[in-house]
Amino acid sequence: MDMRLELVPLPTTDVDASLAFYTDGMGFGLDHDVEPGNGMRVVQLTPPGSGCSIVIGVGMSAPDAPRVQNLHLVVDDIDAARQLLVGNGVDVSPVQDMGGVKYAHLSDPDGNTWALQQIPR
């Protein structure tokens, strides 16, 4: 039996700010942005090369919902990935080498946190 993680909901207080952060800053693809009714808005985005997407929106979580911490984006070249994101205006920590595995950290406008990770191959 396969079990595929394909969608991670992230709490947000400002959908438009989050949408701009993930598309313009992070380079995620916009899969859809729909308003199914009752004031609800659902925005699904996918990181380049990923089989898993994120979803943000209105009416999907309470404004005070806990933030998601330390989601990992695995990259082949962390220095190039960091440089691209910084060039797009994203605040990314310096790269840290943790014994061969490298990390850099960032957060979205709502405090959901991410780690860029480079694993030796």
C-alpha cells in the first residue's frame, strides 16, 4: 500500500502576502486559486520539482492556529538555492554545515518555517 504525502496545509493571516512570498520569492508554481463560496479561498502551490504541494487560504484554519515548523526543501546545491532566494528578496540564514549535511533556514510572512537541506550524494 502506497502512502504519498501530497499536500501540507499552512496557516496564514494574509493570503495575498503569502501567495506573493511563495510565487515571487520562493518560485513555487501556482496550481490553483479558487473561491468555492462562503468566504473561503483555497490556494495550492508546488515547489519546483516536488511531488508535494502546500495549501494556504481563508477559512481553512483558525487565525491563531500553530505555525508549521521546519519543513524541508531538499536541494542539490544549497549555495545556489540560497543565492536565488536571497536575490528574490527572501531572508535566508547563512548556510550551516552539520557534519556533511548543510542547512539554511527561512520563514514565511506568517512564521511558518522552512529549512533548505543539502544531503551529500
